[in-house]
Amino acid sequence: MIYVRESHVEKMGKIQDVSYEILNVLEFNSTRKRQSVVCRYPDGRLLLYCKGADTVIFERLADGYNDIKKVTREHLEQFGSSGLRTLCLAYKELHPDVYESWNEKFIQAKSSLRDREKKLDEVAELIENDLILIGSTAIEDKLQEGVPACIETLQRAGIKIWVLTGDKIETAINIAYACNLINNEMKQFIISSETDAIREVEDRGDQVEIARFIKEVVKIELTKCLEEAQNYFSSLSGPKLALVIDGKCLMYALDPSLRVMLLNLSLNCHAVVCCRVSPLQKAQVTSLVKKGARKITLGIGDGANDVSMIQAAHVGVGISGLEGMQAVMASDFAIAQFRYLADLLLVHGRWSYLRICKVVTYFFYKNLTFTLTQFWFTFQTGFSGQRFYDDWFQSLYNVIFTALPVIIVGLFDKDVSASLSKKYPELYREGIRNVFFKWRVVAIWAFFSVYQSLIFFYFVSTSSLSAKNSAGKTFGLWDVSTIAFTCVVVTVNLRLLMICNSITRWHYISVGGSILAWFIFVFIYSGIRTPYDRQENMYFVIYVLMSTLYFYLTLFLVPIAALFCDFVYQGVQRWFFPYDYQIIQEMHRYESDDNSRAQLLEIGNQLTPAEARSHSISQLPREISKHTGFAFDSPGYESFFAAQFGVYAPQKAWDVARRASMKSRPKIGQKK
């Protein structure tokens, strides 16, 4: 039972509480796009109330109400043009016998153990017909702060943005204009089912004829739009294109016979807006781009109706807000507002791409270099299987001697600062083109691996033929391999510093620590003698080597010779074939990396008094809550801290409640 306090126009001034008995609730889902409830009035009448999208409600209206349908359509167009989100309301009075017969089927479907949702939808179709239109509703749904600027920035970065929404076509277009996704300079292709020809066929009520006619209309429209789009592309000064399609036409456009045509048209358009689409259709469109065009897709949403789209995309981003946490729970990343997507993609996403590319290519380089030195040794031994390096050297090469520096690069390396990344969103296009991880880049790393491995092996092995230790003996296999391994460890660690865009103290600590770890290990390892043959081979080797001038000359000259070609290549590449980020580095080489403080000061001079006050309050220190186990800032101390800084902030309702719940503390220095 629910109670509604009513005040009727004909009974002005008389307020009464009326009880209604809720008998059945037909829930909303992505297929139905509507929700219904069956209730019993106090006088015993049975009524079904239904709310949903206008396209769904109009299909189920009874005949003979064309006037109100026409007026409601006009209102919906006005509301949609104003950017409001709309719904339609309808009702139907039920005969008791009809309701009892239907309720038995509803109970059976609800208690079914198999295909329950499908059976409930089929039962709902039996009663949700011959409805009487009540009217429409419209609410304002404002965009979050910074959405238009964020979308414009992402478009400059080369990201193609599609809007998949359940709003009316007029509302969707209005929102697209507000988001700077569509402008008046674009050529718009609108494929809509809200035409007189389609309405005339729908009024006849033949579902087979309706489906055939709409599919044929969609095919004709797609063909015409695609031909026109190709004509625009053939001209040099053609306008940008935008496609707007509603859910009913999209259902037929996603048919296997028309899917390729829809995909080709969409990819040729600068912006795509799909309106009145269900959650299932959102996932289908995402999968169409993901599998058909083989593009990397990102789905972002804030509600439960966006979950299927988020899961269908390569990367899912959920916005935590008033719509609930379903999208966040199903996503890979969670953000608080849409505008943070620019930071997620253009700053952290691009940095991560650069770091991963460097880490992967560097791992390939250092292992190939290390392995090839042993490969050249096999030519000297006639492929007898004699090892060049000691087993412990090979085991600890990737674990200790070269592990930490590459981890530091993967954590801290960045080409330009965050502010410059957002100032020049075009830098993101390098990742779209996969500039830093293509076969040419891998081939260059492989070339330097071959070159350096030849230097390490032949330079050391050839020069050691005439070298002697302090006792006048020539160097043996383990002396030569130890010198070569030392040069490898030093060179590959120094090579890492050459590819870093930003070098911090952690880079120096990791590189120096890795080289130092090698010397500490080899000192301990060579100073211990055990009955094993492997240990006897390496016994006292490093001490003998370090007593000769040859060791120090080799350790100084070999890394220089090995890194010389890399140094020349990087200089030529930066001067004559620079990457985009290198151009930005040269443009801002004399600026500090963190200029956010100066930018805040510049912005602060342009703020209104209300915005300045809000910004001042946001910068105040906050008290950590002592009442929960969470590290959230408690909201009860803004007015106190604001008063200390001379900023006016009125007390809020929870201030009193929080302070009352705090234990009283004795005041120091208070006079009795």
C-alpha cells in the first residue's frame, strides 16, 4: 500500500491522503524501454500506468487519440530542442476478469526457473497495449563542468568520439552542440524513424510490413549518405561530416546486410550520435567498431545502462556520481567527472604508452646484446657447447644487474610535463600511429644490439691476446669473459640513461646501484673457493684483473666505443627527424617542468568573487575523520579553517552534529 497526498483542482483547498494498492510491477530493461505498474484504487478500479520512451509508448496506444498524440509530439520536439530529457506516460483501465486471467500467467512467469526474464517480457506484452496517452514529462540534465572543453581537446588529440544515448533525437543533437561535438559548419546526415512515411506505415499495425519498410528506408538512406560522403571527401575543401541515427533505424542498420555500409559511413564521419538506443545496442555498436574496424575502443558511462557498452570496449571507464556505482564496478578505471578523462588519456595514458614501449624494447635490446656475445663465442669453439659466461652471471643478469633501472624508467619516465601534454593534445597522435613500437623501431634496437655485441666480444677477446697479468701470464677464458660481462653490465645500464627523457635521482641510484651490485657480487663470488669446478674457474679472477691497467682501459674504452653509434644516431634523429614531443621539449627547454602554480595565479585573476571563494575553500587544510575507518576528509571544519585564513564560509548543518559527537576536551589556559 502507498499513500498519496492529493489536492485536486475541482476540490481546491481540500487535501486528502488516498491509499493505493500496488498489485504488479513490470520492471524496466534494455529491451522493453518502459516500466509499468498495476494498482487498485480505493473504489476498487484496476489501472495500469506505463512510462517509457515516446517511440515505445506510441506503438502501444489505442486508436482514436490522434489529437493528443499530435500535440504531445510537438511538445516532445520542443523539449528535445531545448536539451531536456523526456518520457511519455500512459494508462489503461483493466477489467477484473481480464486482470485475474493475466495475473495467473504473470505469477507463473515470475516463478519460472528457466528464461524468467524472457517469459516476463512476453507476459507484459499481453497487457501493455491499447493504452491511453496522458502526456509527456521533461527534465533538465545539465552537462558536467568542463565537458565541452574536454571533448574538444580529445578531438584535437585524434580521438573520434561517438555519443550513444537513450535521449530523443532532438535532445541528443542539442547535447552534441553543447559538447562542441557538432557545429553548424558540419554536414549532418540524419537517419530517423520519425518521418511521415514511417508513421503512416506504423499506423496500419502490420509488424511485418513495418519491419520491411523501415529496413528498406534505412538501406536507401545509408546508400545516399555514403555516396554523398565520398563526394565530399573527393573535394579538397569539403566540410566535416556528422551522422545522427536513432535506435529504431539503428536496429535495422546493424543487420548483417547493412552493417558494413553503416561502419563505412560512420568511420568517414567526424562525429556519430546514436540516440534512443538500448544498452544492448550500445554494446553492439561498440563491438562493431572493435571487431569490424579493428580500432581500439574506450567506453565511458555513469549508469547501469552503460555497463554492457563498458564491458564490450577494450577499455572501460566509469564515472562515479548520482547514477550509482554499477558503471564503476564494471569498468577498468573510475573517475569522478568526465573532464578528468583528458588527464587519464592525454597525460597518464600517453606516459604509460611511452614507458611500456621503452621497457619492452629495452628488455629486447639488453637480452639480445647479452646473448649475441655468447653466440659469437661459439664460432671460436667450433660450436662445441663450451659456455662463455659463468652460470651465475647468466642467472643474475636479468634478476639483479639490469633489473632495477628499467623498473625506474617504467615508473618515472615522462617526455613532457602534464601541463604541456594537455596544452598540446596532438602529441597523443603519436600513440595512435604507434610511432614508438613498430618494426622499424625494433629493427634499430636490434641493429645496435648486434653492433655492441660485436664490440664486446671481438674488442675484448682480440685485445686480451697480448695482455698479461701482474705475474706475466696471458688471460684465460674466464678472465676474458669476466671483462666482457663487466662491459656488458656497464654499457646496457648507461644506455638506459641515454633513452630517458627525464632523469631523477632514482635513475642515478638504480643505475649506479646495479653496477655496484655486480662488483660486490663478483668480489664475493671470486673470493670464495669451493670444491665445485665452476667455483674453481672463477676463483680470484676479479682480483687479478683489477691489478692490471688493461682492465681499467678496457672498462673505459669499450662502453664508449659501444655507445658511440647510439650517441650519433640519437643526435642525428633529434636534429633532422625529431618526434613531436622532442619539438615540444626544445620549445620549452628553458621552462620549469612544474608551472602549475603560475597557471593557477593566472587563472585566479579571472575568477568571479564566488568562484574565488570556492577555490580558496578548496585549498584549505582539512581534518581527517576520527569517526570512521576511512581516510576521507570530514566536511565539518571548512568554516573554522576558513576563518583562520580570512575567508568567509557559512557553517553547515553537519558542523553542529559533528562537534556535538566529539568528546569534550579541556581547554588549556582557560581561567576558572
